[in-house]
Amino acid sequence: MCLVGFFQLALLIVGALATAPTCLSGATCSSENNFTLKVATLNLMMDEFSPLREERIPAQIDYLNNGSDFDILCLQELWNSSIRSRILGSLSSKYPNKVVFPFVQSDPCPAGIPACNEAELRIIGSCLAGPPCNNPSLSSLEKISCVTRNCLGSNISDRLSPRCNECFSFSSSGFSINTRLRNCAGLLDTPPESDSFTSCQTIYNGSLDTVILSKYPLVNQRFDRYRLSPVWIQGSLHAQVQLPNSTKSVDIFCTHPVTDFPLVDFEQTNLDQARNLVEIVQSQTGSSENLAVVLGDFNAGPEINQRDTANPALDKDVKSLFPRSYDEFLNAGWLDTLSAAGTRSCTWCPDQNPLANGGPFWLDHIFIAKNSSSSCLISSNIVANQSIVQVPSQPNPVPLSDHFGVQATFCP
């Protein structure tokens, strides 16, 4: 090789080393061509009762298409099929690969089979007949909560089937507890008109609200439903991302566990789903050496007084929600990328976001469930936290959603 050629090659090598991303661990990214993978989670707040949906949709599409550079997206609250098609269609050029399981139930109830069987009705009835749930001053909703907390507790998934729990817990408050039980027992020819969740229905007609979008091919797609999902169809979306110019792949799990509703013991339900999710991820990754990433709106966040006590500034203004669920992930050896990056913060922040109420909470997370021998975390931070949606009826712009998003960049 001539001297000029040698120096040119040396400069190329030095340049490549100089531009190689540095991991938070201090190591240098060793992926081919310094390839990095940026993943993000964002709850779009597109349920039927969300404010300013039409104003926010164009801004969300523009942000995801032009205002960000994510490779993989985990989106939540896309139950509505027309809105989901509108948003995903507008993102299809940038994200040609997706995992979507609509699961619309056309006839979810077998003919003549009630939601609750005799044994389940006896469990509920005996609880309602005794203290403290027989208190006449309790409303229907308070009686439901009483039964769940005092008689079902942590064994709810063993004592009531998902259909029975859905029917008993999520019938409308517009009729009495006796009418509710008769409906779940299949004793009503026509369910009350005020009942939006009958023994033959699941919220949003069984549509799944989570979606995975990717710039790169997705293989081995699957959905695992949680053994207990009393509000809507919930579980884990999973796919393997085939990385460009590489034999490697990355396991992506996208999820949206249950939130805090006043009707049943949602803390226990969220905890059961957290444990179930850990089991699912462990089952699906097995002996794989792939990087495994789990992300979404977990509706759970760490207990403030038990985290980062050496650096109280990181805990400022963040309350805990369902901390036992969050601990399940840490106990499984998962690493929260925001914690690793030292940027713990709220993602549901009413003082910064007029669309949010309650909290502030840190609900949205990206976890490293399994690291490969060559992968590492480069960065992680809050995203989609700017007020950029102009609303004619309001003096100030609002953010894209009631949730802020989270992104993490990996050397895979």
C-alpha cells in the first residue's frame, strides 16, 4: 500500500473511532457502522372522552413524522379504529412495519352462557350479604369496590373469570346491584339501556389500544393477553426487530397495564399484570441473547422515599403510583432507562400540562429486560413535552397528549 493510501485508511479508522457513540457505562459502542437504535413510548390520549382530539391528531402526526427521529414506537390509547387507521396511515411512509391486533369481538358471549357461573355468584352474593359490604349506605359502585377489596383481594383472578369480573365490575352505575347481578347471571332478557358494559361486552369492543411501529422489519409478532384484564383487552405486544446490515435482532414488548379506576382494586390488578408481564417476557426471551426492551404506559411509578435517597433532587415533585408493580420489574432485574440516565421525572405532570390531572406521576417507562453481551444504553430522556398544539378556543397551546413520552437510544 502506498504511503498516501495508508494515511487515508488511518484517517478513516480514527474518524470512525471518534464518532462511535459512548455508552452510559463508559464503553464505546461496537455495533457495525456505529449503528444505534432509538425507541420511544407515547400515550396519544385518544380514548372516546379525550379532549381536543381533532386538534391534537395533526400535531401528533407532524411530530412523529417530522419532529422526531425514533426508529421504533410503542403507542397507546389507539382503541378507535378510524383514528388508529388515520394516524398509522399518515405514518406509514416513515414506519412501514407495524404490529396491530384489533381483536374486535363480534360475538364474545356464547349463546345461553351467563358471564358468571353459580359458584362465582355465590362468592359475590355471600360477600354482599355480610359486613362491611352489607352497609345500606353504600352505593352500587362502593359495594363493588367493597367486594373486590374485602372478599376477592389478591386472588381475584383465581376466584372470578375475566368475563364475570368484567360484567360485575364494569356494568354502568345507572342501575341497582341486584339488577347488575341478575344481568351477569343471564337472568335479564334485555340488559338495561344504561348498561354500557353488559355480560356480552368488553370495553371498546375488545380492541387493543397498543401499536408497535418500526422503520425496520418486524418478525415473530404475537400478543399475549394478561390473565386478568377487567377494563379492556390488555396484554403484551411483542415483535423482534431485524436490524439493518446485521444478523442481530432486538425483542420489543409494548404494553399498557390498567390504570386507577374507582370500581375495583386496581392496585392489585396492576400488580397482577406486572407479574404476568415479567413471566411473559421471560418466557418469550428464554435463552435468547438479544437485547430485550419493554416499554409503554405502565400506570405505575416508583415510591419516592425508596429511590435515589442519595440524590433527593431526582425525586422532586414526583409521587408514587402502584409502587409494588414498579418493584416487580426491578426485582426481575430490569433497568429503567431514565433512572440509568439520571433523568427521573414525571411523565404525567399537571403543573406542566393542562391535559393532565392528578399526580404528578412517573407512569411511562422504558425497561431493559435483558442485555446482550454487546449492547448498551447510550441515552434516555423525556420527549413530546412541549406545548405545540394551537387551540383556537384556548389562549395558550397544549402538549400532544396528557402524557409526556420517553425515548432511549441503544447500541444494539
